[in-house]
Amino acid sequence: MNELNIISVDLEDWHDSAYLRDYVNEESKIDRIVPATENILNIFRKYNTKATFFTLGSIAEKYPELIKTISNDGHEIASHGFTHTPVWDQKPDDFVIEIKKTNKLLEEITGKKVIGFRAPYASLNQETSWIIDVLKSEGFLYDASLFPMKTPLYGVKNAPLNTYRISSKNILEHDNTSNLIEIPFTIYKSKLITIPCTGGIYGRFLSLPALRFLFARIGKRRSINFYFHPWETDKEIPRIKVPIKNRIISYYNTGSYLEKIEKLLIKYSYTSMEQYLSEKKLI
């Protein structure tokens, strides 16, 4: 295994999920972001782990003290946009407004410059690659939005698996002239099979032995980039009536996921994206 791996948290509430948000009403829209995140912070403190929190501006606006606590614990605060709207549903002008508004808010709360971005729903592809030029112009140093395999909702087939310099002209190729670094989501890929495994729903669906098996093989080639959402670790997440597909994706193993993550923290060492890039002398 690589000694230096990455861990990140997409700081959004359960009702921001793509599979639940359209079914939430005012009666069921109970915020759980604070207690769910506090449980995660306690685990990180226990294992002296620093992470990147890709933070929604809407969360920061409502819970600035939570963001301050995360930052004071030594974690990196990065941008996840303001409204959790996928890039393919935004016009460039609207995206710029979201980016500026979110950065201003996060920087006022933490007193630190925001250098990283992750698009909601991993919504970076060649059609939305115009965001790369926006991120450059706004002073971002890295992006972490690219999912290097095609899924029904997102992803890009044959995208690079390793960290590289990305250009809006062709997101599949390293560009030495680009000053924006791309940190793709980690997947397992061999000649025979491709498996998403490093977080989110994939981390919940795969067993711990399966995750360890895949991590060991990925780690021989590159660092692990693991991610998850606070609501995925919340035993008290509200249960609402949704189609069976949405129910399985949203609720499967949410009650035991934090314990699984803790065991992964025991097994492997992780750090924030900012620290990872610094250690690699990329920023």
C-alpha cells in the first residue's frame, strides 16, 4: 500500500441526495448534518486523521459553527458549490455566482483560502469541462470531480486514474501547461473488470474483506482516494417513502457504515487533498 492516501467528506445533508431530494417535504426535511458530522469528527480525532470536507455553501450559511469546528480540527475546507446542483443543470453564469458565493462564505468562516472543488454528482465530463476554466480563473488549485468510469448517473469512460493536470480542451489527457490539478475518484481497474469501490454507495455495498482486497491491489499502483457523506453514516437518518431503487441506494448499510470506515482508518493512513498535494510537491 501507498503510505499516503486521501480521505474526503462531501458535506451535505441527507435531503440533498439525488435519490431523496425530490421526495422530501417540509415535514420530513429534518436536518441531520450536525450530529452526523460530529460523529465523523470524533472518529477522525481518535485516529488523528485529517480530511478534506467538500462543503455546500448552503450548509455553511446555516451552520457556520460546524464549519469552524471542522476547520479548527485541522481539516481542509473545500467547495462543493452552493445548492448541490449538478453542473449539467447550470449555466456558466450561474455556476460562477455559486462558486464566488460559496468561496466568500467559507473563507470568511475559516479565514483560509479555498483551493479545491468537487462538483455535485461528480458532474464533470467533456460537455461540462468549461468549469475547468472557471475554476482556474477563480484561483482554485485542484478539482476532484472526475469519476473515471461511466455509470448511469455520472462518470467518464477511459479517464485517467492517477492525479494529473487537466484542461478543458480534452479532459482525458494530461496537460503540462495547465495549472489545475485533477484528483480522480479511485476505482479498481484490470484488463477483465472495473469496480467502483472507494467510498459512497460502493463502500456501503461492498463487504469489508472485499474493500480490503481491492484497496490492497489498488494501493500497489497509486494512492487510495476514499470519500463518503455524513448521512451515509447516520443511524438516525429519516426514512421517507421513495421508489425501491432509491431506497436501496440511499439506506443500504447506513447503520453500520461508520464502523466500517473506522476499520479502514485503522488499516490505512489517510490525509486531506491539500496535504497530499503538498507532500507530492504539486502545490
